[in-house]
Amino acid sequence: MTSSPVPETSPWPRTKPYLEPSPPLEPNPSLETHPAPAIRPSPAISPSPAIRRSPEIIGILGGMGPAATADFYAKLVSTTPGASDQDHLRTVIWSDPTIPDRTEALLGDGPDPTPWLLDGSRVLREAGATVIAIPCNTAHAFVPRIADHVGLPIVHMIDEVAQHLGALSPRIHTAGLLATTGTVRAHLYQEWLDSVGIRLVLPGTDSQDREVMAGIRAVKAGDRDGPATALLTRAARRLTAQGAQAVIAGCTEIPLGLPADAVEVPLVDPALVLARALVRRAGAKPTPREAA
């Protein structure tokens, strides 16, 4: 599949600033006779052992979908150690929901999202990002097409999940995958998990269409409870019945509709794994969370 031409600029139109420049202020003679009081220096504040001075600026290439992007940023914040605003990572978020559907592209039913991903990466780089995170599993099928053109390192979410699963104790020999049909067809997790010696089990065709994809669409439509949870829970239990010792929530919408306690084995959240990897990259130890 060949990629479409890359747009030279953002697809959004250039607009005027919201505020016109203000006229210069005239000098006020009264201020010269009433000087401002001296300001006492504040007591020194010791920096926390977190990542206050980290040079990293995280660029989040998001919008796939918007709720998943917001959830990922919340996880990045919650896994960052610190007691004040200044202890957190500097972050730039580009959330572009106009990026074409990744699964449709992989199945040959829609446009190639590569130009949009490249454009968003340029926006992040020009905004000062030093590293890029993509909180969308299916979009990682297109990472090889953009990696050499972005000019910044991309922390690969699926690689991080494979390394995370490979390091768990007791050892995981079989993992189940709930993901979009595009992610499954692209063999993204199959290849990475095979590299760490983990067998992958997948939903059957009927479960993939009627439970997994239906549940993902429901979450994208705003349904995070009810039918979405029931559909995804049934699909997860089918995987554990096949011997899965852990279930990968391999679409960033799935954790929004599938609680960890609905599955009898560990539910691995790739967005959380990616957030922890970014915190470690910035030089700190991620704060613990219940979900894997």
C-alpha cells in the first residue's frame, strides 16, 4: 500500500489571533513617587525526587480517539511521582480526530492515515516535543512509515507491552488479545509477543465482530458502561477459557469500557504501560497503580 502525499501544512486553516495587539502604555508619573515595596525572597524549595528538571517534552499524537487520548494523559499524570505542578512532565498534545480510521485503512476500506500522522508529528516537533507517544494500538501499524521522517524518537507502545509481559512473575506463557480487527490482521502483537516467547490467543471471528468491535464502537460513541462492558467482558472470558493468563486491552478504548475486575486474570492496559515507560525515560520511577 503506498502512502498519500504528505500535506505541507496542518489541515486546519490559519486564523488571526483572538486578541489584537494592545496599544503601548503611556508612562504614569504617579508611579515614580510611589515606588513598589521591596519583595522578600521566598524560602528555598527543595526540588522533589521526581522529574522537575527533566529535559523531555512529551508529544502525544492523539485523537484516535479523543476520549482515549484524554485517558492516556490522565494516566501519564497519575503515574508521575510528585507533590506539585512543577514535578510533572512538560507535555504537548495534538489531538486530531480527523485522522482516518486505521482499521478501515488496513482492511483496504479507507484512506491511508500516514499523511495525517506525519503532519501531527511535525506539529509536535515544532511545538518543542523531544519524544512522541501514540496512544493508539492500531496506529502502530503505520509507525514504520513515519519513523524515519518524524525527526524524533517514538516510544513504541506494543514493544513496551511485550517487554512488560515478558518480565511478569509468575511467567506468562499465553496472553489473550482484545483489539481492533486492524490490529489483529496486521499481526502487531503476534510479532512482538513471539519475540519474548509468549503465545497469543485471539477471539473467534464471531466474537471479534459482535463483541470486541461492537464494544469498541460503543465506547467511542460514549457508552462506557452497560452494553459495552457486557460485550467486552464476554469476549475477555472467552480468551481465559482458551488458557490466557493475561488479557491485553489492545485498543485504548477498551479500558474505558472494561474494568480490570471484570476479568479473572490480569488485564494489561497498553496506555498505562506506555505512560510508565515515558516516566522512566524522563528519569523517575512511576507511581504504582492497580492495573497491569
